[in-house]
Amino acid sequence: MIRATVLRALVLTAAFAAGLTPVTCLGENGNPLPASPLPAKATKELPRELLSLLRQKKMPKYSPIVVRVFKEEAELEVWKQDTTGRFQILKIYPICRWSGDLGPKLQEGDRQAPEGFYTITPELMNPNSNYYLSINVGYPNSFDKANKRDGSLLMIHGDCSSMGCYAMTDEQISEIYSLARDSFLGGRPSFQVQAYPFRMTPANLARHRNNPNLAFWKILKIGNDHFETTHLEPKVDVCNRLYVFDAQPPPNSSNPLVFNPANKCPAFVVNPKIAGRALEKQRTDDLEYAQLLQDNVPTAPVYSGWDGGMNKAFLAQFPGRVTLSRVLPWAPPYLPQLPPIPWADKDGSLTSKWFGTLFSKPVVCDPVRASFLSSVLARYRC
């Protein structure tokens, strides 16, 4: 029944694309491919080598996936759930082309590839794309809309050509599309895409400490840490125009959590088991970050002047594909003013002790000594 529902959604998506303008990536246009509702490329089996890798890693063919994208490194990771129920890395794909600069997408036409946490459903899969196959990342999500960011039709697709998307080769997108399709056929109604400016390490954050997007990136790092320390897909909500990860009702609360992206957050706690692991990683990263600032490591330019990037694996194959930027850098006034998260946890857990201490004292505006999360809040209040 579940597989029939998924297949029906994919067929309806294909039929819609065939009857109207195909799903596009900021300019994808032209006549739809003359294909059946589900063309062969959309139903293609995974390569034998990848099926063998799934068996080696004890990953059922139809188990869920998580996709992680890193702009600066120009890499796309596919993680897949193994027989233990945890996500493990399956394969890393070099990105053939992404556009814009480091930083989130803010408005239509800025050529920025999006950053954030996105939920992909079968309806966002386009088997009739002009870029071989494409997966709409679902921009703008509720966070983007709450922060008045706009734009549309941002994809992960083939053809190694990008105008705001993450472009792969046709061979790569064929594998990624098939892995996503099979995860739907396994019964999951969606999968998560996590899009980052770079790998969320203390060294990278220290290099980009002068970037006006740093506060936003540190929020993304919280979700990154939840995933990396548990290998479980983080539950993502949005309130007060902020991402909230792995929230659950406070102890003894009988009311379900209701999140409104633009309104004040309800009282919630972070799952203590997840928070404990994430905060332990956070403290270790804080120490390394503080040492890097003390050592005054060189900073990266706020604006690179280049329109996107390409993994070095493709530089010889596609010379001249990455060009000088034709857009202006986004100045701080264009960035959303994000308020702090009102955490609530009085059960004595590590979450309560750490966050309780954080909010019981005045925030000190010292970017050198402040921890990752407290420095985020300091930026908002100071």
C-alpha cells in the first residue's frame, strides 16, 4: 500500500511535469521530455557496485536516507540507515557546480544556493527534468518564510550547470535520485536535506568569524552536532524565526507542542539524551575555537568574488565553468535579525543545567571567550 502510494505520487509528479512546464532551476525551461509518466531513468536500478556497498554496510535497500551538502568543500554526502537504526555514511559525491557565495539564499534571483534543513517528499522529485533528473529541496521552508526570504525551484540536479542549485553529473544524480526513490518505497514519507556553507568544524567557523552569516551558521551547527553525535535524523521545528532541534514537551506536560515559525516558541525541552551528547561535542569545539581565535588564525574573505564553486575533481573536465560573480555581496542589513530561543527545562537534566546557567546570567559580548551558542545569543542582544 505504501509503495503504491509513493509510486502514484511519483507518477502524478511526472504527469504534471509532462503536462505543464517542467520543474525548473531558476530558468529551466523548454519542452518536456517525450517520455512515459515514469521514464526509464527514474526507475533505473542502482548500479551493481552500489548495491554491493549497501550489503557490505548492512544497509537495507529501502531504508531511509539523509543528504548533507557542503558548499565550500563542494561535496554531497548520502547517509543511509543500517540494520541498527542509525545513519551511516554511504557515499560522498563531489559536487560538479554550485552557484552564489557562502551564505543562505535571501531572495529570488540572487543566484544563491540555499542553506538550512529541508524536507523532501515524493512530490518534489522530478523525473522529467531538463537537467536529467532533479530533486526540489523545498526552498523556501518555514524558516525561510518566517525570515522573509523568497525564491523558488532550487534543485539538486544533473547536467553540471547551476543558477542557484546544487548541480551534479547525470551519473551522480541518477544514483542519488534512485536512493531517494527507494527510501520512499521503504515507507518513509520524506527524507532530510541538510545544506551547509562548509563542514561545521571549529577551524572553519574560526576562518569565517568575520562573516555576517556567522550567527546563522552557528544555529545550523546545533543541528549538525545533533546528527553527528547520534547518527539519528534530527527533528526540526521552527519558532521565533529560529530552527529548533529535537524538541519535546516539558516533563509532566499534557499539551502537544505547537510551533509557529514567526511567533514565540512554546515551552519545550531538548531530548536530554541527544542534548547531552551534542553539548559534550560543543564544549570540545568551544575550546578549539577559542584557541584558534587566541592564535589569530587568518580569516577568509567575507565575499569571495566568485559565482559559486566546483569540486576540484571536475576542474579539468569543465574548465571555465566557475566565473567571477555577477552579483553584489549581501551586507549585514539584509540579514534577518534572529531573536534568542527561550529554552525551558526544569527536570534537572544536563540541558537544564547548561541552558539554565546560560540564561540566568547577563550575556557578555566577548566573541573570543563566548561559546558557540552563547556567542550567537550575544550577537542578537548586543
